[in-house]
Amino acid sequence: MKRIRESPLWKKARKGFRGYPIATVAFYGPTAKLATKVAIGIVPFEGADADPLERWYSEREDVRGSAEILGEILAFLDEHAPKSVVLSDGIIGCPHEEGKDYPNGKECPECPYWANWDRWTGETIQ
């Protein structure tokens, strides 16, 4: 697997804030070691919701190492031309969506790893 920090996507993020629109890139997976989903949103101005929002999935490989998905992501970024790219440093949670894949306020039944884990601090929750 090609390391994400060696990819063209990381190089775009490394440039820092250059203004709006911003592309937000977040990785999700069943554990903190395997990313099976990447979501990218284009935030047109400060305080706006991400629109468009695109998601890519892979059950075969880690999305961070998929040449096919990286190519699609780079094409998406070329199409929407963000001035800045913000990239999550790691996997920030379960790939399933609360309210869509499982009930609001509940834990994902498919990803018990995240049940007692604070995805922002990396600490366990009591």
C-alpha cells in the first residue's frame, strides 16, 4: 500500500490554507487501522455545508492505498478546483452513517471497535 503521506492528495493538503473553497477529506473504517471509506466535501465558504459531498468505498483494500480511488478523488478535486485541501490525519470513525445505516443515538452494530473510542482525541470513553 502506498502511504497516504506520499500521495498527490497529501501534497495538496500540505500546502495549507489558501482560501475557499476547501475540500475536506476524511477516512473511515471498521478500526483505526483499515480505511474502507473516504468522504470528500467541497465547502464553498466559511460556515457553509459541504456541497458536493462524494464518498468512495472499498471492501478489497484500504482506500488510502487504492490507485483507482485516488485517481477518482484527484479527478473530483480537479473538477471542483478547491483552493485548499484539509486531510484527516487518520481514520476518524466507523464507515456507517448514523441515522442511515443504524438508528440515531445508537452504536453501530457492525463496528464495535468505535463504541468506546473518541475519534477526535484517540482516547477511550468510559
